[in-house]
Amino acid sequence: MTATARALGVARSLAMYYGIPFRARRLRRFYSQFVHAGALCFDVGAHAGNRVRCWRRLGARVVAIEPQPDFVRVLRWLYGDDDGVKIVPQAVGRTAGTAELLLSERTPTVTTLSQRWVDDVRQEPGFANVKWTRGQRVDVVTLQSLVEQYGEPAFVKIDVEGFEAEVLAGLATPVRALSFEYVPATRDIALDCVERLGALGSYRYNWSVGETHRLCSAHWLDAAGLRTLLNGLPKRAPSGDVYAVRADA
């Protein structure tokens, strides 16, 4: 690992998430349908913290969970003095313990805990120039333990590069609303997430592509409808996020 590569990777993420005009306003407009003043939100895979900024401006309290040491430092620099933000320097998984990070120095947005995900996506054209190296071991907690420690969240964002199903496997509380990333080349992970949510409760679903932050479906889907949609996506279609809202919420 080189200091230059790490610095470039951090700078790239900061530019991506803070340097694009009007993105912050678009984020607030989008998340206002899920997040309200006084709500508690979990940002699992907080990275550079742009969701933290968005939710704080909407008046929510935020638990920001991030295992990459460089980005823990970024989060502390940006939000460490904010009493409405709790920074948790850990990963989230099926069970508590430790795990090894697979680091992408120049593109840290795709740092992951999942060797299987790396093996799958590195065959795709969009990942042709991405390299991963073995990093340090990090502490892993469960999503349920975070619920028990901080309270039940109104919204949970899960963006952990192929580890989303593992995160949900460690949840026992059917939270009100959440999102998780989908990648068409590894759609089985998203399908596993839908299966897990179905075991927790009844949810309705929508989806967005990339960083557009616009719901793609005019009507919310049931689990069967979302499975059909995910299975029908071309393998090299853009990635995005699935949004799930508890049916009784």
C-alpha cells in the first residue's frame, strides 16, 4: 500500500461525493421521503459521509459505520464535533468478530469484505482496471447489535460492495425502511437480501439507477415483482439501489 495511492483514492471519493454541483440538493429532495427531523438513520458503509451530511440537514440523527481507517479519519474530520453523529469505526456482518478488508487503494469505493464479490466483478469491463490488495483486519458487529445499542432506525442505507446480504443476515428487527446496493453481475446478492427481508416482515420495493436518486418504478413492487425486475436486468446494466419500506409503515 502506498501513501500516494491512498491519498489519491481519498481525494477521488471526496471529489465524487462533495464536488458535483447540485448533488446535495438532489439528495435532500430524494431522502426527504424516508428521513424526517428527529429520525435516527444508520449509514452502513458511510465512506466519505455525503449521506451523513444530507440526513443531518434533514434534521436526523446519524450512526455512521465505516471500517476503512482513511475514511474514519475523514468522517471524524467532517463530523467529529457534531453531537448528532456517532461514528462507528467497524464493519457490519452476519456475526460479530473480525474480517480482512480487501482494499482498492485508487478506487476505495469498491473496498470490500467479500472475496467472492471481487472474484465475480473483476471479470466485468467496468472493473477491468481495479486492483485489490489484502488490508488489515477490522472489527465486525451485527446490525442487530447496533439497533440494540442506538435504537431502531427509521432508515438504514447499506452499501458495502457485495456484503449486503451478510449485513442483513445479522438483523432481527424489521426496520421501517432501508436501501441496499444491487449489481446486475452479482444479482444473487440482492435476491438474497430480498429473501432475508421477507423473513423479517412484509416489504414493498422500488429501485434507482446509479446516483440518479430517482425512483424508477411509478408503483411500489412486492417481493415477486422486484425479483422479476432484478432477474430481467442485463448482466452489464448499471448498478443502483433497492429501496424497501415495511408494508405497514
